[in-house]
Amino acid sequence: MHTMYCMSGREAVKLCAMHALIFRFIDICMLRSGPQDLPTSAFLLRILLALNILVGTLVSFPLSGFDHALMEVSLDIILLSILLYTGLQWRGLTSRFMQMFIALMGTGIIFGMLMMPVVYQLVASKAANEPALFAALVWWCIVFWNITVMAHILRHGFNIHLAYAFVVAIGYILLFWQVSDWVFAGSV
């Protein structure tokens, strides 16, 4: 006898809430929503941090190995949280930290998942000594889109012009590369 799985009311509500949250992150990636449209939840932030570490490590793993990838992703999250909180404190907007950090972690997971097959294709092409021009172009498009979304989130959270938010986003990326090079010098 075939039985159909039927969700209880509570399970259906949880599933709908999860779908709504995923679509909210997609809306942020499409620049249709901002961090102010997300809930403030320490539990949600912990889940997103764990998923961000997992996805970020899987993306970086073929380039640098598991240990280095995990440490680099952790450094990124720590540095981002420190600078984000410091910037919000300087602007007197610390109440926005949780929503901004949730937005950055959630969209980071989406971009990591988009980037994963591209990175794996680039690594495979390099190992086969074949050109991967299309994969490289897709990689750069995702990177630019990610910077744009980060600037969008920063614009809303810091209440600044989008041009300044782009400068802050690019500045953060350059700073992260410098700190990462300094911290991991000679480890790979």
C-alpha cells in the first residue's frame, strides 16, 4: 500500500518560512530587497555561519586544500564581522549589525554555490592544461555580481550612497587579500 507523506501544520509553516527566507536572499542578490527585510535572529545567524563556512571551504578546497580553505573562510568571516560592527558603531547604527551580517552570510552562500562548479571547472581545465575562457568569464561575472550585492547590502545598512558602498566593498576585498597573504604567508 502506497502512503503519501503529509506534513503537519507546524512542519508546513517551517517549510514556508524557509522558502520565504531563501527567496528573500535571492531578492537581495537581485537587488530587490535589502538587509532590513530580513529577521534579526541569532539562531538563523549561527545556521548561516555554519553553512557559509561549509560552502566557502568547499569552493576554496580545490585551490588550497581543506585546512587552508577552512582557515581562510574563517578569517574572512571574522574580519568581515569586526569591520562591519566597527563601521556600524562609528555610524551609530549597531542595531543593524545582525540583519547586515545575516544578509552577507546568506548571499555569500548563494554566491559560493554559484561559484563552486566554476572553480571546479577552472581547476580541472588547469590540470588538463586546457583553456577555460568561458569558465573564467563566468567567474569574473559572479565576482562582479557578488561585489555589487555586497555594496547593495552595505548601502542599505550604513545608509550611504551606492558609490561609497562600492568603494567600501572593494576596499574590504583588497584588505582581506592583504591580511590573508600576511596570515598565510608561506603556508601553501
